[in-house]
Amino acid sequence: ANVSLYGKSYVRPEAFGAIGDGVTDDTKAIQKAILTECPLLLENQYRITQSLNLCNDIYGSGTIIFGKNDVSIYCTNDGVSIEGLTFDFQFHEGKLLRIKGAKDINISQCNFLNVGNHQAEQSIGIILITGASSNIRIEKCRFVKCYASDKSSSAGVWVNFSNPEDRCHHIYIDRCYFDDFQPGKDADAIKVLGQNENVYMYVSNCEFRRCNKRALKFQARECYSKNNVIYVTRPMYCAIDFQRGNGISKNDQIIIDYDGISEINPNSGLLYRAVCIAQGNVKVINMDVKSINYIDNTHQVAVCFQTFKDYDNGCVKDVRLKRCHFDGMSSFISAFPDLGSIHNLKVKNTVYHSRIKSYDIILRDKIMYDTTISNKGIRRY
């Protein structure tokens, strides 16, 4: 029943009765294969209708097809690797891959497709990380089509914990592709909900397209974005959202080019923000934002300050903008109406270019303390 490949021994679910035609229910055969001590090798199409608990490695070029709602693959054991597979949820509701309380998990070169639908009553997630999981690496994966309704939230990679003892930390997402996350009340490609805990989330060298709300939502501390490219082709809340401060964006590129301009209401108000920052201690370095087209009577804001009233009277502190380039935006800096004040904002060597009559800074009478815009700070041309 075992197969030797590249010096390793694998087990195939066909040895336990799997058909692998994408139609027959192969759940029981895969369950039996998982209970062996060998890694799994999947080379065909396998339909499952019950959740599986993955306790050893799984490799191959095969496809796992999810046959109904609320079917998940659970990963609760340490040291598991998942490589090369395609996971097709066929627009069912639920969470596709759940990592809970596990560490040293590696997911690489996988495709995650067709999760959720526009009538979903529950939150939709492709990879859900909870329960004090740590050292999770997701590399060279594709996340395509994650849908939700106006009643539900969705995310490609979703890190979620509410208690400090359940804190997830050290999560690495590198060279991944995210496309078509919509509509949903809170549709994000990557979402971190960890309150004020230090997560140490690293997102690098990824590409994002057609995200309905955000590409990156960091509602936790110590989150880092580096060398990512975000294409904005439809109205969205913002590209990168630092909701709890203590984060860095470095060498990120944002390209705004709407593909449905005729469908956008010209009176829709605020249309897009490149970066949102709350609380503070955030650095934005070498960011390049380019707006290819602009819609009259709408706003495209480079940096927007927001607030959480439970934090320091709604203030934002210690923000650095350095060597950034914002081209074609309607406003450089803006703020939410309920923002308290801004402390210690430093802007250096940053270029801001607007092709329309606009305001550089719209702060609605906010008080700014210890703010420095150097001689080479904002250069309009």
C-alpha cells in the first residue's frame, strides 16, 4: 500500500478504497489513510463530505473537493506540512482549513478555491488560525474566490483569538496570491483579530487583487507588511489597516485602477484609503501609491487616521512617513471625525501629487502635537 518517492514512503487513499474521480465520496478512505504513520500522497480528485483531522503530512498534485457546508480539515498536531494540493470548496459555507493549537505548520504551493457564497449566513474563511498556534508558514499559495453575504465576514487567512492565553504568534505569509474577496460586510484577504496582543505577523512579497474591504487588516500589534503589491480595481475601505498600531509597511506598492467606473456612484463619498492608522507607533517606509484614474466628487486618501475610544482618549501617536510617493490622490492626510488628537507625526522625503484641486491635509480641526514635516517633507508637483 505504501509508495516510495524521493526517498520517502507515502500512503495513497486508493489503497483504502478511494476512487479519486471527484464524484464518489472518498471520506472514509482518506480517514483510514490518515490513521497510518506515513504521509499522504494525493494525485487524483477526492470528494469529502465529513471533516478530517490531519495528523501527518500531505503531498501531491491532487484536489480535495468539499461536498457540503461546514466540512473542514483540522490541523491540531505539530509539525504538519501540506504541499502542492488544490482545495476546492465549491462555494460551500464554512472554514476550509482550521489550524488550532498547533505549531511548526508549513503550507506551500497550494491552491484554495471557491469558498463561500453570496447568501452565506456565517463567517467564511479559507485558513483559520486559532488556539495559541505558532510558527505557521504559508508560502507560494493561491487564494481565489472567497465570497460572503452582507451578513457575514470573510478572509483568506484569518488569525483570530480573544484571550491572551490563546495568543497566536509568529505567522509568515510569503509569495502568495489573493484574488476576488467579496462582497461581505468585512471581506479581507488577510485578517488578524488579536486585540492589543503581539502577534508577530509577517506578510511579504504577496499580490492582492479585487479585495472588497481590505487587503490587510491588522487588529493586533507587531504586524509587518513588506514588498507587497496591491491592485485596487473596485471601491474598498483601504489597502492596509493598522488598527492596533505597532506595525511597519515597507516597500509596499498600491495601484488604483478601477475596472467598473461606470458602476460607481459619483456621490458615494469616500472611496478609498491607501493606509489607515489607529493608536500609533506605525512606520510607513518607501510606499508607492499610484492612482491611474479618478472619479469626480470622491476621495482617494493617502493616509487616514482613525481611533478606538478605548485607547488613550482616541489619540494617534508616533507615526512615521518616510520616502513615500503618493501619485494622483485627492488628499494626503485625513482623519475620522471622532479622532482625539495626533501626537508626534513625522513626515520626511515624501512626495504627494494631486491632479485635481484638493486639500493636502483634511483633519477637521484636529489638534496636532509635535508634528514635523521637514523641508523635504511633502513635495507637490
